[in-house]
Amino acid sequence: MSLDLPLIFAVLMGVSVLAYVILDGYDLGVGMLMPAADAPEQDLMVSSIGPFWDANETWLVLGVGILLVAFPVAHGVVLGALYLPVAAMLIGLMLRGVAFEFRVKAEGWHRELWNWLFYLGSFLASFSQGLMLGRYITGFESGFGYLLFALVVGASLCGGYVLLGATWLVYKTEDELQRKALGWARWGLLWVALGVAAVSVATPFVSQIVMMKWFDFPRTLGLMLLPLMTLAAWIWVWRSTGRLSRGVAGAAQWAPFAGAVSIFALAFVGLAYSLFPYVVMDRLTFWDAAAHPSSLRVVLAGALIVLPFIIGYTAFSYYVFRGKARPGLYD
């Protein structure tokens, strides 16, 4: 039986994007929370993400690389339509990387300046990614309504990253910073609820294909499990942060982050169902945009060699730096 290579690469690309959103999402969220903390807390926040943030971006490179080599036709269409937000995202990521390194060497107001630039880079990268997602969902259609939808998605993704960052800090920090992070997590959770509700209501109206896929009753009744599971994950995060805030004995400090990851994973599954089989909405399917099978076979062999190293390195780094963050780890 021959392999459906375009479908395999679609799954690999989806998994890479989801891994990036979750792993780099929490450190972008921590960056956006920097202005809400004092100087010692900022140093501890940087220590909580210092060993991981650079490697987390590997998944973005992998996802974009798969798009380029496996779906070259779509690569030109997608990046051509998203030229400005992609450029803004790259500027944000570069600014964040420079600020991350320079703040360690700076003193006085110079360090405060680099902290603010780290925040700015994190926000710019996050908002640009949400803007790209909003434009992608609508098939790059022009018009004020489509632009407004993309802006809402951009703001919603920033709120989601703040939720991931805050719950990560709940897991990795202690005492006063952890108490602050619990408050930030609840604020981010409310923002996520508003963003998910707004995007879920608006998406069927900006795409007739999505509306047909979600509201073709009774065939799609089983899909209602996704929003119900998302609601359950939301309640899980709300209750677990509440238990930790009240100092309930035995409350798991990893639970809020696990719940936040579940919300993102479920939202991604719903989005993947809405978009499949299109790699460019209403224009190109994965099979239309795929490279020649001989090229895909070579790339798949390379991916099967590289992926275990990426996964192994990621798992090893999280194992080595497990436990609570300590001040000065990244100084």
C-alpha cells in the first residue's frame, strides 16, 4: 500500500506548529508579563524560561521548512500574502533575542530599557502570529470586516500566550511571584474565554466552508465534544488556580499549565478540522500544493532522522532544568 505523503507532511507540519505555539507561547507570554513584575521578579521570570526559549523556536523553523519543501506552491502564496506580518514577527523575535542577551550585561536604566524591549518584542511576535492566523483562516480576503477579524484573533492569541506564560510561572516559581502569576493566569483565562468565543462565533461567518463543516447536522453532532472538552479544560484551570490561591493542601502546581495546554490543543484540533483539506483556504488542498512524490520521499527520510533528535533534545533539556527556577540561572 502506497503512503499518502502529502497527508503525512500535513500532519507533521500541524504537529510542529502546535508544538511551537505551546512551547514558545509560554515564553512569549512570560515576556509580555515582564512589565507587571518588579526587578528581582523579572530576573526570576527570565530564569524560568532561559534554558528553553531558544530551542522552542526550533519547531517554528521545522513547520515553515515543511511548508517550503513539501508544499512549495502554498509556501509562495502564504508567505506572499503575509509578507508584512511575517516581517513584523521576525523583527519581534530578533528584538526579543537581542534584549534577552543584552539585559544580562546591562545595569541600571539600561537593563530596564532592555526589559521593555523584551516585552515589546514578545508582544510584536505574538500579535503578528495571531494576525497571520486570522488572515489565513479567511483565505487572505480583503476588506474591513476581514481585517477586523484578524485583529481580534491577534489580540486573542496574545491573551492565550499570557495564560500559558502565567501558568508556566505558577509551575516554575514560588511565594510572591507565584501568587502574582495566579492572578495573571485568571486574567488571561478570562481573556481567552472572550477571544475563543468571539473567534468561534465569527469564523463560520467569514468562511462558508467552515460553516458547512460545523453545522451540517446531525452528521456533526459528535464535534460538539470539542467545545465541551474545551469548557471542561477552562473550568479545570479556573478551579486549580483557585485552589492554589487559597493554599489548599495537595493542590497540584502543574495543573493550571496542563489545563492551558489542553485548551490550546483542543482549539488546534477544531481549527485543523475547519481548514482540512485546504492548505490555502478555498484555493489549494494539500494534494494540489504538494511537491513531487520523489522529493517528498527524500524529505520524509530526512525528517525521520532529524525529528527524534529534536524531540530527544527538547525532552532532555526539560528534564535537566526541571523543578523551580532560581535567581541568577541565566545571568
